[in-house]
Amino acid sequence: VLAHRDGQLDEAEALFAESLALKLEACGWDHPGVAATLGARGQLELTRGRPTAALRHLLPARHIYEICAAAISSGMGFILTSMGRAYRALDMLDHARAAFERAVAVREAIQVPPEQLACSRYHLASTLWPREPAEALDL
């Protein structure tokens, strides 16, 4: 994560791959730690401007959170917000809206820090703006 934040994207990718391999070996696929690493890899792909590649990591991460009884968690809020961003980048606005709406609902349910909730609301509003500006302004 630090390598990603520092812009060292190739190093971050290698470290995420290593982390994922270790988590899979220790925990198997159905573990929130695996979902978190997949989410981080999806975020890296978004940084690189590759939303389709991001979804290849984010969709399984969402599934893992759902089957691990973590569908209402900060990790799920992160995954859904990232999925919405990927869908919006692909101009799949209905999918983006659904992901952002669910992210807002999850983040409201667990009372995350205000900046996390604001992030999901902002992305939802920016997705709604072209077709529903009044609803976007309410957010």
C-alpha cells in the first residue's frame, strides 16, 4: 500500500501479488484478508487507468466479503466504491450508481469516519449529475 501511495506501481504490484500468494496459502480463498488484497490490487489498476483489470480483482473481493459474513464492513464499502469508479470509467453508469448506492448504505450502517462516507457520496453524486442533478446536489 505504501509503495502504491508513493507512486511505485510496479513494486506495489509485485508486493500485492506476493501478499495474495501468502494469504491464499495460509487462509484459502474465503478469507477477508484475501479480499482486502484483491481490493488493493483493484485500486492499483484504477490508478493505472485500467478499470476492466480493476474489476477482475474487485468482483471476487466483493464475493469473498459476502460469503465471509462481512457484507457490512469497511472493506466492503471500499470495494463497492472502487467498483463504482471502475464502472463509471467504463461508462457503465447504472452499474456505477448501484455500486455507489450500496457503498453509501454500507458505510452509513457501520458509521465509518465522515471522510469515507463523503467519498462514496461524492462519487455517487458525480455519477448522478449528468442525468439527475437535483439528486446529486442533495448528496
